[in-house]
Amino acid sequence: MIITEKSFRLFKKQVKKDTIIRIDKNCYINMTVIDQLINHQVYIGKACFTITPHYFKSFIEAYINRKY
């Protein structure tokens, strides 16, 4: 499923909080985590991002692939 800004609100209403969604063939994330990330500023390295539905997919990919 490709999540766009227009479909994000509808998507969030339809999906239960504890649902784990698949972003791509190797990437899964829990909806509870997504709720916590949306509209928050998050730092990846030295760059700061405000997570909006528009940037949702690329951010989640970066989040999943981040280095500890």
C-alpha cells in the first residue's frame, strides 16, 4: 500500500493501533509507533525532520534503516 497525504487520515482511521503494517517487502512497522512520530521533530544524524504524512514513507524507511 502506498500511503499518500490524502489517504493518510483515512488510513489511520481504518487501521487498529496495534496493527503492524508493511512498508515494503522488508520493512514492517507498528501503527502505535507511527502515531508517536507524526508531527514530531526527529533527528537523523545532524538533520532534523518534522514528520508529516507527506514525508511518511521516506521517513519510516530512514527510521527502520537507522544506525544505532
